[in-house]
Amino acid sequence: MVIFSYEAEVTTSIPPAKMFKAFVIDGAKIALETFPDFLKSITIEGDGGPGTIKEVHFTDSNPFKSVKEVVDELDKEKLIYGYTATGGDTVIPGVEKISYRMVLGESANGGSIAKTSRTYYTKGDTVIKEEFIKEGNDRALVMFKAVEAYLTEHPDA
């Protein structure tokens, strides 16, 4: 098994607690509203905390059908969220699982800085290609910025 990690930072004008609520706590609802052409449904088994299982089902226009995620960590006070993608077809061949972690903090302008990390656990000696890492980072940035736009349009959310 090869373990490969990738870290990134994203900034937003939205305060950390509000962004955490929207991105994590209300994430399924907002994602379905924000990406109706991309997401078909999200089923959740559990209370949202560690051990909760989420299955995301994509629309037919997407090359992927689904992904299964298990919540590893949820700290509403420290604004930390982590989960592991363990199934579905978005986990690429040769990869056993991908763990994600996000820590939200306050930026200098009163907005948020999200420090994110992804850890890929491969099968055997599989090597993760740089373009796959970039695509994953680009998708995460699009989702984060979409939630920022949603909150700008819906300030009471």
C-alpha cells in the first residue's frame, strides 16, 4: 500500500461558522439545490457525526454513478470535518479509499480559510497521477465556491 497526501487552502468571504454550517451541517440540502444537473440524491444513515454513512448518487449526465462516504470526524466547535470515500465509482481503480479533512479558520478579512487535505490509500504499488490530484482539487474548489455563492444569494441560510 502506498499512502499519498495532498493539502490545499481555499479562502472565502463567508465567516467560518456560517461556512461550516452550510458546507457540512446543511451540505446535502445545499449541494442538491446548487448542483441539480450533477446530483440526483443523497441518502444519509446516522446523525451526521462519526460513523454516519452518506451515499451520493449522481445524475445520468455525470460519468460517475455514486460514492459512499463515512464520516470520520465532526467537531462543530473547532470547525473540523473529515470523511472517507470507501465505495462507489469515484474511487479510482487501484485506490482502496480516499480520506478528506477540512479545518475552517478565520481569515484576516473576517471570511474563512479552509485548510483541506486528501489522503489516498492505494492498493499494491499503485501511483496516483498528478492530473487526478489536480482534478480532485479543482472539483473541491468548485464546490466550495458554489456554497460561497449560495450563501451570498441566500444570506439567511
